[in-house]
Amino acid sequence: MTRAALAFSGGLDTTVCVSLLEEEYGYEEVLGITVDVGQPDSEFEEAHATAAAHGIELTVIDATEAFAELCLRSVQANATYQGYPLGTAMARPVIAGAIAEAAAEADCTALAHGCTGKGNDQLRFEAVWRATDMEIIAPIRDLELTREWEQAYAAEHDLPVSAGDGGIWSIDSNLWSRSIEGGHLEDPTHVPPERIYEWTTAPEDAAAPTELTIGFEAGTATTIDGAAYEPVALIEELNATVGAYGVGRTDMMEDRILGLKVRENYEHPGATALLAAHAALEEYVLTKDERDFKRSVDAAWAQKAYEGLLEHPLMAGLEGFIAATQQRVTGEVTLRLAGGSVRPVARDSPHAVYAPDAASFDTAAVGEITQQDAIGVAKYHGFQSRLAADRPDGA
């Protein structure tokens, strides 16, 4: 019997793919595999209902803890791509790996996904899957189907589609972020309706301003207001708490891997708070040279993560440097949440590269260094610029 494993969500794309794998590709059996990376329970209910309607077997794999640990690792790299905290990008390799392992155990000969040929996810899935000896099938891409065609096909075949607004929007949720795209949202001049958001309150309707404190141990967030949390629970708590203040919305023009520029909407309240707190603590405990160099390391880490190349050889070197810097990123940062904004208002650490007496305007000297010792530095500062300004024209 020929069997294909399908990355299955129960949304429009994968719902249509089940029928296509049987009708167009001749697979006798389709095994739906859903990987739990923190989606809401409703998505699993939809996946089970859709699988049952198709009469296919559905396997659910729990990868939530592994994904949560990856998310907190990304915070150590201050990882964002053009302002987006990489939720979908990081989830895809985790999902792809779990599916490949389950497919091999089920004696599948093919791996299938419902991605189009225009997006990033096809690349992220296949970067993992092409390391296997199984065939890779992408019906939506291979048959050059459009979302309008899929909607008509689903209606004609009475397929259950409950994702988004009848399948108009493409929605992806995980522990770290929620993305909404498609339909009128593809038009950059279209103002998104408030109903596309689920994790965040409209900033103008947000709760009264408040403060919360996040604690870090060696770069990893471990506490909220002094209470200890495991990674999954910590992110979930921050998503709920911070989202109530309208924090964590991104409406952006994103440059995809293929070169296409697209309009994307994201929600990521917990990620926004963690990234803000971690960056504030690094400012406090790292030297200027460490911070300057780490910005380039962080950018390289985020780029590879966006591409779905978490196992790229470069990542090991980047993470080695990041790990060395994080040894001193221990302490607490207090954030103020108000009307869609989050900002650090206090920080504390035993490893601070900061001496209050030295920086204060109320002290005359810095240890044995007097203020007059700065005169020589001041004379040399800008010296080359002054020389350049004195050059004859055309010299």
C-alpha cells in the first residue's frame, strides 16, 4: 500500500490536499500528522473533525516543550526579522522534523505539505525533509492552484473548512506568535479589521497601565513578578497578560526568502515583552564592544532562523558566542505596559557594567581619574575631521 504523510492542520490548504493526494497522485492512504507547538485547542478539534470527515488517520505529536525552549533561545539572540519575532519560521523546522520521524515509523514513502510556491514555508519544510529518502509532494505548488480554486473545490466537494473567515485568511498560530494573511489583507492600503486579532486587545481599549518584572538566569527567562515558571507556562502567561495591554501587534511589508515583498500581520505579545526585557538587561551587563559585535551575530542567527535553517553549521558558531555572553545576563527587568507599548523602566543585576558613583553628576572624580584627565582626550577627539576640513578644495 502506498502511504503519504501530510503535514495536517485542518485548514483550507491541507483539507484540499488530502483529496488531491488520493485523486491526483494515487496514494492509497494519507496519514495526517499535526504537531503541537502551542496552537489553541480549537485547532486540534478542527483537525480531528476534518480528518474524520475525510476518513483518514490523524496523529498528533506534542513538541510544545521543545518549541518553547527554542523560543527562549531566540530571545538570547534578540531574534527578530524585520521586526517579526520568528514564530512561524522557528516552528516549521520543529514540525517538519517531528513529521519526518513519524512518517518513517509509519512506513510512508512520501512527505506532503500544503504550501504554495510563493511562500517561505515550503523551503523550511523541505530543508528538513530533503535529508530523508522519502518523496516530497506539494500539491498546491505542483498543480499551481490558487486560494480561490481551493475554496471552490472545497465547496464543490463539501469539505469542512473552519479556519480563518471561511478560509479567506490564512492563519498560523503557535506558542510564540499568530500570523494572519490573505484576502483583503494582501492590499497594503486596506486597514485590517479588528476581528483579525485574537491575542491582543485594541490599544485604545487596553487595560490601565501596569508594570511587571521578568527575571533571567544566564539569558533565559525564568520568573514573572518573582514567581517561577517553566518555559511553556511562562510564554503562555506573558501572552495573556501582555496582550491585554494591546502590546505585540505587527503590520509589516515583509521581504520573503524568494524575493517577494508581502503584507503580513502578526500578534506576539509574550515575545515582545521578553525581547524588550532581555535587550534591556544586556545593555546593563555587557560591554559596548560585546554589544556592538553581538548585534551582527544576532542578525545572522535571526536570518538563518527565518530561513528555517536551524541546523546550519554557522548556527553552532553563532550560538557559541551568544552562550558566552549570556553567562552574565542574570537579573530582573521591570516593564511598563500601557496602550499598546512596552518599555523597560528598571533593571537590576549582580553583573552590571555600571558604577553609579562614576557616572553620577554629583561626584567630582572616577576613582583616581579626575575630570581634567578628559581634556587630552577632548583635544584629540575629532582631530582627523578638523584636518580634513582644512584641506584645499579638490585635495
